[in-house]
Amino acid sequence: MSEQVHSHQDTKRIVNRMSRAIGHMESIKRMIEEGRDCSEVLIQLSAVRSAINNVGKLVLADHIKHCVVDAVQSGDDQVLEDLGRAVDKFL
């Protein structure tokens, strides 16, 4: 799999969501260091997991709308195999 530098219309939105999730993870780390209630920590971890899954959905939708469509239109069928592997790992 080759690494290509590219951006899409949702890049800023995705980066913003990732920044929020990272900040949330830092807060959870502090909660653990402070000895906060395990139930509270688990609830916050669940919220971060959900946020990360939603970021993944945005990345996937963006990838399909741009990379996959462009590649298929140019006759590159390898992108479909790559997409299948990526979706398997994401799910």
C-alpha cells in the first residue's frame, strides 16, 4: 500500500474531531491518575470510543466519495481490494 499525500473536503472536520477525542483522552488519563471512580472512567472511555468510531465513519465516507470513485473511474481496481481490507480491520 503506497502512502499518498492528499486531502479532502472533510479533512478539517476530521482533524477537529480527532483533536477533541485526544483532549478527552487526556482528561480520562487525569481521571485515572487522580483515582476517580472506575465507573466514571468507563463511561468516558465509552464516549471516546464512540467519537473515534464516528471519525472512522467520516474517513471512510470521505475515502469512498473521493479516492475510491476517482480510482475506479481511472480503472484502478486495486483500490477496491484495499478498501475491503481497511473496512475489515475497522469493523
